[in-house]
Amino acid sequence: MLSTVRIAAISAAITAVAVTSTAAFAQKKNDTGASETAIKIGNIIPYSGPASAYGVIGKTEEAYFKMINDRGGINGRKVNFVSYDDAYSPPKAVEQVRKLVESDEVLLVFNPLGTPSNTAIQKYLNSKKIPQLFVATGATKWNDPKNFPWTMGWQPSYQSEAQIYAKWLMKEKPDAKVAILYQNDDFGKDYLKGTKDGFGAKGATSIIMEESYEISEPSIDSHIVKIKAANPDVLLIYTTPKFGAQTIKKTAELGWKPLQIITNVSASVGSVMQPAGFDNAQGVLSAAYAKDGADPQWANDPNMKKWAEFLDKYMPGADKTDGGYVYGYGAAQTLAKVLEMCGDDLTRANVMKQAASLKDFTPDTLLPGVKINTSATDFAPIAQLQMQRFKGQKWELFGEIISGDVPSE
């Protein structure tokens, strides 16, 4: 028979092992895609196709995580960033995201770009309980934590932005006749809805024309000619970059000078205003939530200096006038913050919990006064914008920071 002393010793040893295991388990939890040394992040973005101007965002995020890794990683873990081209095609997006989840076994899908692509992958990722985090589109539907608890936006919603334009027009040009050019998908329709909500009852008399185009069209010149015939005072350009540049250029070619307001996502100096022609772009309005890398007013801003130094080291030769470099850096910095907040609990549930716990977080690239805030019931991190006017070869900010007021779904 075992002596009482030996039984007590064995019992104590078993307890010690159990306690040690529990402590280790409590300290470090990893889901698929995370380990003690690495975090695997998935991404899809259009490196080719009609929205390929956005490809620079994916390249910037890849470079940002290389910088993070060179500095020792996040809580000692290196980031493995896997990014695929979806060509702005929903079927391709589905195929690439399945590959990221089922073959690459990523922890989360970060900053996938485009409303159509994200719509196509949302149900799949939510059913698998995989974060679809900081989606690179301003569709309002990403702020729906009740029905889609694994999906969260990042940038201001298109509806909020459009409401701001409508409010500004009602105040500054109350009698204007407004025409709306919009992309015929969720992206364009969100802007359309936000504009109508912003105008309210006045929309019935203010909006004289709504003209849509398909993303597959090589040129939208014929639509501009048609809109000009209606003779509006204001043209709202609710397009992606390629078509934004075409619109500004064609308007100038026609010798037509309405007040033009273009979407924030198509306000890049390098990929829209320059191809449209700086002379043609004078006086165009938009709204911003991030600093413009082409604007000398940020030359001595300590945070934008960090951004410029990052580009010089990790993306030498990058065109600092392309807003994609600012966007990718800000989004990547936000994800790095969330992963840092996760500590040693790298479960997908904790990633979403921390993403929904951001308080007044200010990435280096956001305008002064614009802050990221989230909660369990608010999955719209950025909700503030400031109006801006194109002058010379850059945007000039004016007015106050304005908050859009679109509630969560």
C-alpha cells in the first residue's frame, strides 16, 4: 500500500501540474492563424481590374507589417501578411477568401476592399466566426454588430459623407439644382441614400437628375454629356477613382463648369486629380478624415514625418500624393493597435472584443480632431469629416470637423 505521505506527495504533484497547465492556458490562447511566434493575417484587394488604383493600399499594409516585424513584431510575434488580388470581382473575392481561410489558415481577414467583394464574403466569414476586420469600404451595412458580429468597418460611412455634402449644399447653395452620378451597386446607392436623407423633403426640388453607370463600362463620357443637357448647378460625383478622373476631365472638355463634389475615396491627388488634369480639377470639393501626404501644411507634423520616413525606408519612390499610402498606413496602424491590445489571448473572439474597445485612438494619419471610437454596439470606427477644396495641386481644408449621424443597423 502507498503511504499517506506518498499519496499526499503524488496528489500535490498532480495539483501542481494542473495549476501550471491552467495558468499557461490562461496566459496564452491561440486560435488558428496565431502561435507563440507569429500572427497570420489575410487580405484581398484589387491589384488588377477597374479598381486597381487601390492596389497601393495592400502594398502599404504589407510594408507596414514588415516595419513592425523589423521592430520585433507585436507582443513578440511576427506578422505574416498574405494578400491576394480579387480584381474587384465578387466571385474572385469568394475564391481568394476561401483560400485564405481553408488553405492559408489565417487568424482574420483584414481590410478587404470594395463593397461588392465584402458583400460576397460577409456571410461566409461570419458563419465561420472569422473576423472581417476594418473593411475597406464605407458601406453603412458593416456597422451591424447584432446580425454580423464578425464584420467591422473602418473609414466613415458613405451615407454619413453624403449627408455632410447635402447639409453643406443646403446651407451654402440652398437654391442649387443638383445632379447625381453614381456607380450602380451598393457603393453608389449608399451615397444616393445618404444624399436624399441629408436633403430630406428639400430633395424633391433640389435633385433634378440621378444617373447611374456600371463598373464594367470602359468610359462614362456619354453619361456626363447626358447630365450636362439637364443643366444642373451642382454635380455630385459618386464614383470610384478611374471614373472620378474621367468625370472631371470630360466636364472640362465640354467647357461646362458646375460645382463638382467628389467622393472621399476618389479624392487622391495622385490617382484621380492629376490624371484628370490639375487645371480641370480647380474648385472641386470633397471631404476628408485623413491628412493629405501632398499637403505642405503637414511637413512638420511629427506623425506625418513618421509616415514619410516609413515610405522612404520601406517603399522608396512611392508617390506621396497618392492617398492610398495614407489610407493603408492608418488602417494597418489600427490593426496593430488591436493585436497589441489582445496580449496573449489571440482568439478570434478576443480580436473582435478588442476591436470593439477602441477609445479615442488616433492613428498618425488622421486629421486633428478625428478619433477612432468603437463599442459592442458601434462598429463604425471613424464618423467625422472636414470639407476640402482643390486648389493648385492640393486640397485645402475649410470649415469645422463635421460628424455624420447614421446610426448602426
